[in-house]
Amino acid sequence: MVFVGSDDQLTVPTAVKIVIAGGFGTGKTTMVASVSEIAPLRTEELLTEAGVHVDDLVGIEGKDTTTVALDFGRITINTKVVLYLFGTPGQNRFWFMWDELATGAIGAVVLVDTRRLDSSFPSIDFFEHRGIPFIVAVNCFDGSQLYTVDEVRHALDLDEAIPVLLCDARDRESSKAVLVGLIQHSMNRLAAV
Amino acid sequence: MTSREDWWYDEAAGPLVRPYAMVRGRTRPNAPDLHLVTQVRASSFASDQTSLTVEHREIMSLCARPLSVAEVAAYLDVPLVVVKVLLSDLIERGDVLVQTSTPQIPDRDLLQAVLDGVRGI
């Protein structure tokens, strides 16, 4: 690892990330919380009322600004690697955040609530168009699992190669299995190229 | 539209002028490539901190262990753009060390390590 202004030999870990995406209320932060070693943290980006990303504070005192919140968690893999889990912002107009989140990510979990399947379409489109590995996890909270995996796959018009898993985002083991499924899918994709 | 007076205080966000004041009018981080997960850590040979602001010192204390830019922003409770400016100051002074690499798509060995790690939690 190379550092700017390095004056000692201590290193920092390599950071990797996984994006937890999906429509509003599909359980993204719940999933982050169920596997994170810390209570999910929240960080905020500034943007103008028009939804434009503020990456420069020039003139910001004269503009109406709002914030977009990002919830995230952390799993220390070992002394050399740390994994971050980022929930995507609930509102789809914040696409600029999605780009930053997706850059260099292991991949994405698209959480789906079968009562509102259409709310996951924008997430699936986003990752498909950018060639980012993703899997679909159907969050079966409160016994809301109304459809089979095949029905969900058909309704979402998913390629056969995209894994679809059933999960309970509140359950740690279930959420772990989803992350394992995504990492394996990313490894398979890597092996295929 | 909110009136200009309303703008200065927001119920959820608190006093909105604060981020701008905290960076003393500076508007853009000098250090490039500060991403959400970029790891930063306080140097063990940090310079004299008496001239630093409270926020800078808080960052130095938080970064006694390696943290991501996003974690520093969350613990300091300031927007990302502000923490990037503050971190840039410390990086320029040589007080904070930073990964220079932009996020890379992990290779097979790294993915295997992450897979083993997640299975082990």
C-alpha cells in the first residue's frame, strides 16, 4: 500500500464494499444492521434543492440545500481487509451517489419486497447497465412471501445467471447467506471472463 | 420556498451555516481521491496540534485507528464534503496518512478472503 506523506511503515487495511440496494422500505438498513459489527452509521452528502450534488462549497451559503443520507455498516474481515456495506439512498433521484457507491464494489444485493416488485426495477436496471455483479434477495418479512423464486425471476425478467435468494433481512444468518451468495456470484463472474 | 431566515436553521440538520464556517470559507478538498471507503489514519509522527481547530483534533483522535472517510464524517456528524476538506488539511500537514488508490474491483484472492471472513462472523 502506498501512502501520501508516508513517514512510517504502519499500514491501513484494504477497504472493499458491497451495495445493498432496492426500493424504499425493502429492508436495506435492516440487513446492514443484522450483519454489521457496529450499529449502522449515517453520513450525509449535501445537494441543492434541484438534486444536484454539492462537491464544492462555493456559493452554497446562497443556495437552498438538502441532504441525502447514507446508512452503512462495517465488517472487519481480518487485520488487512475491512468490508463496508452501504444501503442506497431511498429516493432514486440521487443517482450520483449510486455511482460513487458502485465504483469498485464487489457487487450489489437488490432487496425485493414482493408486494412492491416494481420498486426494485430501477436498481436492477442500474446494475445491469453498468455490468456490476448483483443478486436479488427477496425479503420475506412478516410472511409476505407470496411468490416462488421462479415467479419473482420471471416477473423481474432476470437472466438465468442472476441468483435469486429468499431471505429475512432481520436475521443475521439469513443476511450472511445473502452476502455469501453475492461474493460467490462475483467470483464466478470473475472466473468467466 | 423557504425564506432566507428559515434557511439558517433547519430542525433536522441544525444550523446550516456551520459546515461552511467550519472549513473557514475553503470550498474544495485539496487532496484528490477521497472516496467513501478510502482509509485514513493519524500519523504516529503528527506535528504540533496547537494550531488545529477542534474538528481537526477530533479527526486526529478518531483516526488513531484506521477509518474510512465515511466513518470519520459519521462520527464527526458533518457532511462528507466538509470532512473531505478537513482531512485534506491534515493530509497536507502530513498528520494523516491516506490510501492513494482509487477503489479497485477486488481480485480473486481478495474475494476469497472476504468470503471466508463473512462466513466466519
